Amino acid sequence: MLATVRVKVLAAVLLIVAVFFGVFGGTGGIDPSETGFRQVAPVGETTTTTTTSTTTTTSTTTTTPSTTQPTTTTTTLPPREWTLLAGGDVLMERPESGGIDPFASLEPMLASADMAFVNLETPISERGSAASKTVVFRSPLTAAQTIADAGIDIVSMANNHARDYGEVGLTDSLDALAAVGVVVVGAGLDDTEAFAHRIIQVPDGPVVAFVAATHIQPYGFGAGEDRPGVALARTEEERFLDSVRTAAEAADVVVVSVHWGDEYETCQVAKQENLAEKLFAAGATIILGHHPHVLQPIIDLGDGRLVAYSLGNFVFPPRNNVAAETVVLELRFVDDQMVGWDFHPHVYTDPGLPKPLTEGSRRDRVVDVVGGDCARHDPPGRPTTTTAAPTTTAAPTTTAAPTTTAAPTTTAAPTTTAAPTTTAAPTSTVAPTTPAAPTTTTGDPG
């Protein structure tokens, strides 16, 4: 009896245990797929199961967004030092016909500069008919290569000799110079081209613009809508100024060449001073003057701007007395700022070679004229000028002719109390396209 009870109790306990495990220890015989749920281990977790026990080990992997930013490297270029060398009137007929390189004895050599400029006062052509003028010039086609070989980068043809042999003489010149890589400013196949500025980029440096026009206007020399010719500074002054304004918007440095003034006057005259003031106001940095056939004062405004009223004859035989004295003008820049200048006196010798002036009364005269002591050095027979000479503190001089291509430096550039003071910013005025009829000028057409 007791044994029977014990069996029943044990059976009941076993039943209870079986029920307990059926309810709480598993799925109770139900296929998990039938419940609508899936058992998926969480991402980043690892599940390990044994037959004796179930252990769940969880490891969490955290991904942190990168906060490293791209690195930008800025390279600051050092200041760009560069030089411009400029000379006066160039006539190549006599040296070229004699097989002479008129630039061979210059100090410094023009090719030593970053850029070099002259006033080319002759057509380069072997065609055309001479204009009805007292004096006409023409140089052979080989002159273009001689100019390029000298290191000259750009020439002005805005003068009263560019059309001495007519339209064909001028267009031959443009073609010959373009073929050897020399830029021409102040003349062109039409008035738009003649008045347009030309750009020269200093390597790793500023953009330099050149503009040129002539105040000396023989009849028929002005460029027209369909007419090769030169840019006119007197009858089309406002268009000339507009060209300077446009250049100032496009470039860091603006060099303006003007054919102006009275021949054989060693001092500038009022019309030159008045136009210079307007050109500076329009945006000119440097003004280089030509036509008087003698040197005239060089005025440093003291703010990085300068006007050389006349650079005289450069290669222009035959000449004598003060008309045979000239300079190589050296302008030194750092980036877009002129920081210094010097002039290197030369004397013109037959048959066509400017040579350095190292000492003597002729060199002293060059120093006088460039420094503003000019009136007393007018050539014999010339009337006394009515324009007061500029007042300068000192003209830069050198104690000896330079012996290398590096030009000597000076401690101070001359200043003037009468310098233009207008600093108005250039405007974007559109230049007119229809030129006024040129007028005839009197006097020696040289």
C-alpha cells in the first residue's frame, strides 16, 4: 500500500516536471517558423550553444566617423623683381645698309632686361611710294631681325614716320616685326588695332600693358575704320585716354608712349605737361616721350610713377652736339611697383653706334638735362623755351659705366615739386570708334 502511494507520488512529480519543462523550457513542440518570428543573432553579437548549457556572449563594435579635414596648401610666391629698359628714336636704314649692329655697344644690353622698348621711327619695307613730306625714312626688311636680336620686345610706331611709304610700308612693317616676335603698339590695320593696348606678361610677375599715340600728326597718317595707320593723341585725345583707362583695368602696370613736344627743345613744354597729367589720371604708371630728338627731363613723382619727357635719339644717324646724346633708361620694379630707376648716358657715334659716356662735359650735360637743368643746353640757334624747367632735388648718377649687364643702382631718384598729383582711378569708358580727320603739322617732320 505504502509502496503504491510512493509510486503515485513519484509519477505525479515527474508529470509536474514534464509539464514545467514543456511550458517554460522550450517551444512546447511548436516549430519556431510557425510563430511568424525569426531568431536572428544581433549584429555585432556572437552566439555559442552547447548541449549542456546555452551561453550568449555579446561584443559591440563601434565605428567612429573620421574628423580629418582635407589639407589645403597655399604657396606664397616671393616678390618678383624685374626691369624694363627703354630707349628713344630708332632709325635703322643707315646701320642696316652698312651691316652694323647699332645695339652692340649698349651698357646695359637691352637683352639683359625682362623687357625692352624703343620708338621705331621708320617703316620696315622695300615697297611703297614716298609720302609728300620734307623728310621720309625707310629701313630694309632685315632690320626687323636686328631689332629682335637686340632683345627688344615691343616698339611704338605711333609717330610721324610710320606711313612715310604709305599703307604698304606700314603693313610690311607690322608683318616683318610680327614674324620675329616683336610687338607693335600705337599702329595697326585699323583704328581699333592702333588704339588698343598690348599686353606683356612678366614670367611669374605682373601683367604690363603698353599704349601709344602720336601728338605729331601728318595728314593722312591716322588709322581709320578700314585704314592702316597710327593712333592720334591730339585730335583724338579722349580716345587715347580711354585706351589708357582700359589698359589700367586689364593690367598691373601701364606704360604709355607719346610722340610729342617741340623739336630740339631740351625742356618739356606746357602741352606735354598738360597731357602727362591727364595720362596719369587715366591710369598711366610710366610715360615715355619721343620726338624732340634731344633728351628732356625725367620726373619721378615719388609714388611709383615716372615721366621721361623725351628719351632723345637712340639709333638715329647722323647727329651731333646735344642731339647725339642719349640714355638707356632703366626702370626697376618689385611686382607692380616701380621701386627705382637710373639712366645710362651714351653718345651717338658715326656710322650708327651709341656708346657709353663715362666721363667728361658731354656726360655732365646729359646729367643736367635729365635732372631738370635743361634750358641752358638747347642747341645753338634755338629760341629760349617759355616753359619753366622742373625743379629736382638730384638726378641719379653713376660714378662709372656699368661693366656687366647688371645696371648700377642709385640712392635716390629725382623728385619734383611740380609733379601731377591726380590719382583718380581709371574708369571703363568705351572708346569711340570713328577717328577725327588728322591735321597737318608744321616744322621739321623728324
